[in-house]
Amino acid sequence: MHIVRKLEDASPREITCGTMRNLTKMEDFEGMDFVQVTISDSTKRHYHKKLTEAYFVLKGSIEVEIDGKVEKLDKGSLIIIFPNTKHKARKIGEGDAEILVVCCPPWSEEDEILAE
């Protein structure tokens, strides 16, 4: 068995920092999910009780504030954010930034806790 997805087939959904496109769904694989996010602004500071997130920068640059420290990530950079770690991301520079977010286990609304 395998799964093939194309970005253009994933419906865009507006979120606080820009737009996201789910490349996978919970029913595809319960272990992780893949989401493409276009960041045009900033996320709200939050954390996850169970979820580990990996952000891989596809285009542009972002800053990730993580437990009070700021990490600058450019195209080709990766950051892994473990459960219970307060974090916030924002694009820097001109134009939007694009990231691939891998979540393990898959993202769920009840697991995202706002910390602002």
C-alpha cells in the first residue's frame, strides 16, 4: 500500500498565520501527518500536549520563538519542536514563507493549547 498526494489537490484553509493544505488525513495514517503551510503573518504562542512537530522551510525565512529563544530558519532548515514546548513562528523578510510541517501523532485541535 502507498499514498500519493499533490499539493495542488489539497484544499487551502485559512489559519491565523496564513494558509494550510493538509497533504494527509488521520485516516491515511494514524502515526503522523504532513501539512504545507504558507506563512504570511505570525502564529499565536502555543504548545502541544502530545504532538511533536517538525518544520522544514521550503521557501523564504521564518523565526521560531521557542521557550523564549528565537531561532532563524532559512530555506532548507529544519526545527523539531517536542511536546509541551511553547512556540510561535513568523515569517521574516519580503513575501510569504512556506514550510512543510510533519506532526507525530497527527495534529488535533484539542492538543493545541494557546499560551498567550
